[in-house]
Amino acid sequence: MQNLGKTLSQLKEQSRYRSLKLPHGIDLTSNDYLGMAQHTALRETAIRALRDGIDIGAAGSRLLRGHTTAHAELEEFASAHFNAGRALYFPTGFQANYALLTTLPERRDIVLYDELIHASMRDGLNAGKYKSYRFTHNDLNNLEDLLERYRNSADNIYIAAETLYSMDGDFAPLEDIHALAQRYDATLIADEAHATGIYGDQGKGLAYEIIAKHGYDNLITVHTCGKAIGVAGGLICANSEVVDYLINKARPFIYSTAPIPLQALLVQKSLEILASDDGKNRRDKLLLLSKRAKELFNGEGSQIVPIILGEDAKAVEIAKAMQDQGYDIRAIRPPTVPQGTARLRLSLSSNLDEDILQNFADALEQMS
């Protein structure tokens, strides 16, 4: 215990100390990309469900009494919405990724992963009993070299990648990665956390076109429900056999209390809204803002815009100064991002407008 204080002091000296801070000012930092967390229809759905007597808690794991009509209906809806054989709902996206990577790959399997995948996938890899090898971010040649090298030394090969990366805001060459997975009889696990709700037909994700052509052959998708969907949880979409296997083997699923029924109900309602004209209007506005942000900040064209500052202390200082001006934006530092790339992570929302974006850019320029 005596080392805890020393470690905390070192974090403060390195400008890497973290503390909880309540939201304040214009939201430029959350993942509520489409403003769904504040949607009136979701609020009304919650109030109505509570008045009708929906259970407050799940009261157990899904395999005990925690499986409710709300969970079953969400999974049925999601499997149709994402054109999957089946869908399985988890309390968080983190838990969904962790469950996949601690359950599906076995001792004689290999996982190849993009070096910038989310911590939830990394933690799953670290807990797995198989071998894993990273490939350079979005580098198809490096990935193919690894597939060629290990194709005959593993029972199964999995490729883990995000479709839209959470810190750089860049897109994966998804169709090319899937084509490699097909060529080498590997399975692509595509984390759609930051794409679900925004990209693809009706916000079904960046893998939507692949699914339309090939179904879920060589593919598993993960859809986080706490970002553009605006609620919480994570959906794994795959063929029926994969989902059945997870229900029987995934310890994070078997031994966790189920998400509360209201949470499942609200996720389904949000997906319904995102498939409507309301959802389209929100997506269209966000994509226009993303285009403008690319002009202002040289981003990748997505709703996630990294403003690289380099030094940790500088990132903390400028974030504080922008917060004092009424902009809620946070400093992102190692180990979340690589050494020397501390940044502000500008996260756009359809609740914003171009004037706010321009004013923020002007204020930031005065500090440079």
C-alpha cells in the first residue's frame, strides 16, 4: 500500500494524473455523437416503462432469472437490424469485447490485432491462453505477412480491428481486411464502437456493405450502445453458432448480472429512431460538421478529431484553458495514446453547429 502514494505523485509530476470531473460547458468530449442520450422519445419511453412496472433490476445473470422479455426482444430486433444470425447483449461494450477475446480463440489459435485496438480488446488478448501478434496500424502488407507466416501453425486465426479508431478518428481499410480474412480462412472481429449509428445504411455500421454481400462468414461485429446509440451496453452480432457458444462458454456473460431491462428497452428504441428520418437528419448534420472540422483541423473526416499537442503538460494546460472558456474538452495522454502524442480529442455531436466549431477553432488558435 505504501507504493500507491508514490505512484500517484509520479503521475502528477508527469502530468498524467487523472481525476473525475463533472460535465460543464459545451460538450466537445463525450461520445454522444447523435445527441441520443438526451432524446425526448427515449426519456418518454423510460418514464412509460417505469409507470407500467418494469423491473428496476435484472436480479440475476441471464442464464438464471435475469433474462427478460426486454433482453429477448432487443436481441431479436438487433439481429434483424444488423442482418445477423443472432445478437447477444452485454452490460458494456468493454465486456462484449473482453468476452469475445477470452472465449472464442483457444490455446492452438492465433489472434492478429491492429496495434491501436481498444483497451477492452487488449485486456481480452492479455487474458487469453493463445498467442497473439500485432500488426502495424492499418497496414495490409504487414497483416498479410503475418497471415502467411501463421496460416499453417494455428487451428484458427482471428483478426481484431476497429472500424473507426477512437483516438485518431481514422477508418480501417475494412473491405481489404475482410478480403484477407476470407483468403486465409480467418475470422475478422470488427469493433464498430465509434461507427454504429453513424455510418452505413440506417447507421448499421461500416461493415454493413460487407454483410450485405457476404453475411457473417468470416465476420463478427461488436456494436457499443453507449456512444451514438446513447444508452449503454454492447451487442455482439454473429452467426447463430458463435452466439450459442458464447452463451455456454463466455464467463463474463455467464457470471455477470444482466443489464437492467430498462437499458435493453432503451437500446431497442434508440435503434428504431436511428433507422427513421430523425436518425438520418442527425447523421447528415454530424457528417457535415465532420467535413467542416476536417477543413479546420486537418482531421480524417470523421466525428473524432485529434488535436495533437505532443507534451502531456501542454495538453493539460490547453485543455484547462479551453474549459475556462466554456468548452468541455479533455486532455488525452499516454498510455491511452502513444508517447509524445498527447492531445485534445475533439468529439463532434449533431447537437453542435458550425458557429460553435468556428469559435472553438478561433479560441484554440489564440493559444497556439
